Amino acid sequence: MAMKQVMNTSKKRDVQQQRMNVLRLEMDYELAVLFEAIQTKNTETQTKSKQKLMSIREELMKMKAL
């Protein structure tokens, strides 16, 4: 029974680490989108990008990754 719990914990940790990596990539991409929107003075895209970044940040904070 203990070995099964260890394996489940390990799998959960791996999945969580993968999700954090994906979120960080999404954050990098969204920061690039925001940078371009600022350069082109596109306020609509800036707002959408900031909202996406806040969502990513909140999820990372829940995972205690940031």
C-alpha cells in the first residue's frame, strides 16, 4: 500500500511540474504579445493580454510556483 501511495505522489508531482512549465511558457508568450501591443499602442490587445497574464499568475500562485 505504501509503495502505491509513493508512486501516486510522484506522478502527481510530475504532472504538477509539467503544468507549471506549460504555464511559464504561456506567460512568456503572453508577455511577448503584451510587449507588441504596447509598441503598437493596441489597447484592446493590451487589456486582453493583461487579463490572461493575471489568470496565469493566479494559477501559478495557487501552485506556489511563482
